[in-house]
Amino acid sequence: MFEAMIDPTFRPAANAEAGARAARPDGLSGLTVGLLANTKKNAEQFLDAVGSQLAAQHGTAGVVRRKKLSIADPAPAPMLAELVESCDVIVVGVGDCGSCSASAVADGLAIEAAGRPAVVICSDAFRLSADAMAEAQGESGYAYLTTPHPVAPLTADEVGERAQEILPEIVGMLTAPSKATVVA
């Protein structure tokens, strides 16, 4: 039973800063990564694999794991505040249905508005829900990542493979674009 639903017709206040993204670090080495999972099957396993791979391949220093109690609701404000306070970057997911994709985007937007870089991961079948939430929040065109649908029935090995496949995109969205050296 859901206690609350996200209103897709909600429009943010006119003074809300649309398109604002938190400043990105140049790299992830030494940083603490937040992993915000929902209750969908394999969401925690997927994000745990991402966290392990970020540590092994990019030298992140630690992981803070949190799990929302509802797939349809945004993360509670105290949980988001804790992640923002204790983490340098945050990965949200996995949106593997319509309502959890919409709430994942709402969480990503809230994290960015609080000043932390976030990346949201949804399965590709639910782009419409994710895009609708972004538009409803005044963030049409909000960039998030997709992985092939479905995620829930994957084996542990398949979850790890999916996480490895999307890892370069996660790193790219969490970090500042590299500054190319121009040679004259």
C-alpha cells in the first residue's frame, strides 16, 4: 500500500532554478559514493556492483548504502539529507518500473538541488515515466542513464555484467568533462 503518490502534474515554483546541476569533481579517487536503492529486485545488488567497481577501477574511498522503503515515493528528506551530507557523489536506482523510475528521477533532482552530483539509472522500457517526472519537475531533458529492461530477473553474474557495462557512463555523468589539451 502506498502512503503517498508523486503528483506528475506538479509544477515547481517559478523561481526554481531549472537545469541546475551540482558541480562535478574532476575524478572519483578518494571520494565517498552514496548508493540509493529502491525495493525492486536486484536494485541493491546492481548498485553494490557499481560501488565495488567504482572502488576497484576509480579508487573511491567508501560507500554509503541506503534503501528507500517504497518504490513509488521519493526518498524521505532525512535520508536524502544524510546522503548529501556524507557523500561526495550519489548513484540512484534502479528504476525498473514506471513508478520507481519516476521516483528515482525525483530523487536525483533533489540530490542535485542540494548540491551533490547524482546519476539516476532506469531500465530503458521506462524512459517515458522518467522523462515525464523530469518535465513535471521543470527539468525537461534531465539526463539519466538506462540499462536494458528488465533488471529484476537477472542472475548475480548478469547484474555484475550490467553494472560493468554502464560504469563508464556513470563515471562520465558524475565527473567534470575532461579538459582536452589543444596543440597548436
